[in-house]
Amino acid sequence: MTNHRIDVLDVLRGVAIMGTLGTNIWIFTDPGGPAAVFDTLAQPGTVETILRFLTNGKFLALLTLLFGVGLELQYRSARRRGAPWPGWYLWRAALLFAEGLIHYFLIFEFDVLMGYAITSMIVAYLIGRSDRAVRAWMIGVGSVFAVVIGLLTAALVYGQDTASTPASGESTLFSEGGYTEQVAARAELFGLYRLEAVFIVPMGIVLFLLGSRLMRAGVFERSERGAALRRKLMILGLGAGAPLNLLTSFAGEGWFLVDRYLLPPLVALGLLGLVTSVVHRMSGAPGLLRRGLTAVGRTALSCYVFQNLVAAVLCYGWGLGLAGRLDGLRPWWVPAAWAGICLLFMTLASLWLRRFDRGPLELLWQWAYQAPQRSRREPEQVPVSRR
């Protein structure tokens, strides 16, 4: 049971990591780069809208749910060992924040790791409380979050009717600029690019706690209880959430916040139920696809960071500059780029795990996490007794 459950979580992490690239790849392949996100949210063509709908926000939400599951596992481990909680978990969260900060400056503006780190520090103090208290937190934070999204959406929709927002002009920083120029721009525009954390942190509090409680409810169990819960999640997420999310994808730029932060978590619940059910029904030795997804899931941090780095090398001006060169082939070349990067990392992760039990960044991160604990455990040198 335990090994199978861990396998399911690895597959889910692999799906979530590659799904987040499915959203980010549209940013990398835009000649304007991340800066273009703030120029305009104008409706793209029908094909591109459908392709974006498949990933936008859904795998971010799935990854957030899985972070909550991971937090639950850490909490259980601490309780079994009799270790204080949150204890060293706060150091774990601090390292995640540092990793995200480095990732932001050196690779990608829309890093989520910093937001997850802040969220985990908050949720660490909530996860061990009673179900009633956790439910109250989820309802309270979720309700406020939904109301804020609704008010902002109403303002955006109303603003469309009264005045149009001018674009700031096409930026050539990412299609023609150098690497150091991009790093300098990230430092200068830190506050602007980190605005998404305003949405990720409250959404994360709800989804972290929900992921924890779903695991306690047996959603990953290979049992009738788990199967029944997964069916409910699929009905809610894929039967109700996905059609509504498709409508908001075509509703116009004013519905951007609902389209990315409000409905995708519902779809993510359906995906969690679907992927888990499919994995449980598989028998025999895993095939290439499942092995590749599992490998990506086991090296999730490394794949998340390095896939963004590879996308930057392929698309930005200081690399191969494909975003500018292939702009006329949008949207068709974008999913091809995503598939190629995913195939690359499924292969690299599988090869890496033949020799190591963790990804490269995971190994470095684990060393940094354990270093201060080792120094505390080392006994002091006892002086030789004097005669």
C-alpha cells in the first residue's frame, strides 16, 4: 500500500511539473517575454485559447495540492519520531524560499517557490489543528479570496466597457537583450513580477490544507473509500469545473483572474482523482510514459527549475532566439516545444535516477537542510583527562 501510494504521488508530481511548463511555455515563446504579460490580456486566437485552456492554472493548482500532501507527510513523520513541530520544517521552508529567489533572479520571473515557501510557513502552524479549525480556516480564507477575485473581475469587466487599457509597447529585452540585462530587469521590477504572490499565498493556504485533508480522507488509497472520493472529485472538477473554465477562457480578458485562480483548482481536483484512478488500475510493469512521469516526479524540483532554463535558452535572444524567429508559426510550434522539453526531461531524469536516488537540486537541497542539524548533533570534543 505504501509503495503504491508513493508511486501515485510521483506520477502526479510529474504530471503537475510538466503541466506548469504547459502554461509557462506561452510566456517563453512570446517575443515580448514575461514583460508581454503586462502589456495586454487581449484574447488570442481560437486555437491558442483552447491550448492555453488545457493548462492555465490547473497544474499550478495540482502542484499546490501536492505540496499540501507533502506537508502532511512531513507532519506525520515528525509526529512518529516525536520531533517538535514545525521545528526544522521552518528551515526547510526557508531553503525553499531561497531556492525560489535564486530561480527568480537567474531564470524566470513567475517563480512559484517563494509563494509556496511563505504559504508552508503559515500552514505548518495549522496542519495539526482539529478538523473543525482547519475547515474554518479553509472556508474563511477561501471565501475572502473568492470575494476579492469577484470584485477585481467586476472591476476589470466594467473597465473594458468604459475605457481600454493601452499596451505599453513591445519589449525587445527578451528577444534581443542579453542575459545580464534580463537579470537587472528582474531586480528592478521585483515588486511587479511578484504581484502573483498576492493570489498564490491565499489560494495556497486553502489548497495546502485541502491536500492534507484529502490524504487523511484516503484519496490515494487503493480501496472503495478512496475510489468513491476520487469519483466525487472527478464529477466536481471535470464534470462541472472544466466546462465553466472553458467558458471563462473565451469570456475575454476581464475574466483572467477567475480563469486562472478560481476555477482551475476545481479542475485540479478532478485531475488528481483521474490520474490516481488510472494509476491504480494499471497492472504489470510500468511502461515508458509512466516511468518517465515517475522519474520527473521524483526529481520535481530539478525538473521545474531546469525546464525553465532550457526554455529560456531555446527562446530568448541570448540563446537560440526561437521566440522571435518562429513567431510566425504560433501557436503551432509552441506545443511542439513543450513536448520536446518534456521528452528531454523524462529521459534525463530517468537516466539520472539510475545512479542517484534524488535529483541534482534535491541532493544539494537535502545537504543544506541537514547541515545545521548535523552540526548540532556532533558531540563536543571531550578533553583528555589530566593526570
